[in-house]
Amino acid sequence: MRYTDGPSVACDLYVEAAPPRVWELVTDIHLPARLSPELQRVEWMDGADSPKLGASFVGYNRHEQIGEWRTVCRVVELEEQRRFGWIVLDVDGRFAGPDGDHSEPAATWCFEIEPETTGTRLRQTARIGPGRSGISLFIDMVPESEEDLVAFRLGQLRTNMDAGLQNIKRLAEGDR
């Protein structure tokens, strides 16, 4: 699997809580910073204070192998109590290649919620690329290992997403 193919990972679980409660948690952009080993903090931009189509927020990230960086995320999908999706842009060009291009999304993330029995099915997806991201730096250094590097990164994302979803479940179900 190559980076330019836009590989993705998806995780889902059942939450014994009503969709409005799960929606409240997944659209709280500050919550992932409390749950993620990589995302450190976020803040809305341009006076926004809640998810709206086209609204942007800044994410401050840290990874032990590549250091710290900033991204700007723009909400590209918003269907009330159903879908919340955003693209991640490398606005500082931290991971831009030799041509300096950093206009394409480095990743696309989405939460989907669906009523199920007495609770909610919660699904999170992440697609890396087509724009460059931190993994691109490693692919540049060892291009013959691209497939292994991509698989490793997807594994990291899956582990972090699973943990994040479990925490959302714990928070949502804690109100019962």
C-alpha cells in the first residue's frame, strides 16, 4: 500500500448512550487533545466556537520521532448528529516536499454516529494523504520501505483511535 493511494483506517464500537450525547462528545474539538498522545491542544479560528461547515481550527501536535508541528483543520462534513469530518492541512509547510507544495490535505478524519438498539454505533475513519505529512519524511529517507512505513503509521493511528473511542464510550456511558 502506497501513501499516494490514500490509505485509510477505520474503527467502530457500540456506545450505550443516545446519539445526542455521543454527538456532543465527538464534536468537542478539545476532547481529542485530552485523549491523544499526539494532538496536544486545539483552538477554533476566526471567531468560530463550534463545528460549522467551513469552520477551521488549529491543532498543535507532538510526536516523539518528528517533534512538534501545527496544522489547520477545516470542517468539510457536518450532518447534525450523523457525520463530522475535517481535512488536515500542513499550513506551515513543515512536511512539504522539494517542490514546496503543501496545498493538499495531509489527512481526512471523520466521525459517524448511527442510532443502534438503545445506543449508538460510533465509527471513526482517518485517511492519510494525498498531501504530505510526517510519514512523508520517513518515506523520503527510505523509499523502498514505503509500504512498511505506511502500514506502521496506520497501525499507530488504529491504536490511538481505538483508545480514543473507548474513552468517548466511557465518558458517554458515565452519564447513565
